[in-house]
Amino acid sequence: MDTSPHSLCTLFAQLGLASDAASIKRFICSHRLSSDINIAAAPFWTPSQAAFLADELQNDAEWAEMIDELAVLLSHN
């Protein structure tokens, strides 16, 4: 079991994206999430990223809280 703390930085690393603060800020500023679209269905994810997000949310797994936080940030972009 992974007991490391989950943060936006570790979520971005898990997704295979640049995970430093500046890169995360750029990503959030350049991607929008409509309120009617689930974060996993957003067009900017690769198929494997989308599958990871969907699976974690569906199972209310360990990353679900950070994924929800990212969805909020993308919605308020």
C-alpha cells in the first residue's frame, strides 16, 4: 500500500506530467474543464491518463480526493 502523501505534485507525477509548481500552474491555466464534463472525459488526457482518473474516481480510491481538487481548479480556470 502506498502511504506517501498525495498532493497535486504527486498526482501530476502519477499522470506522467511535469510536476513542479510552475508546470502545474501552466497546465491549469491552459486547460479548461466545463461543468458538464467529468474530469476523466476531458479531451486533453491520453487514454491511459483518462482510464487512471476514471478508475480512481469510480472506486473512490486513494487519488480521488486530489483528482476532485484538480477538477475544481480546472473548472475555475
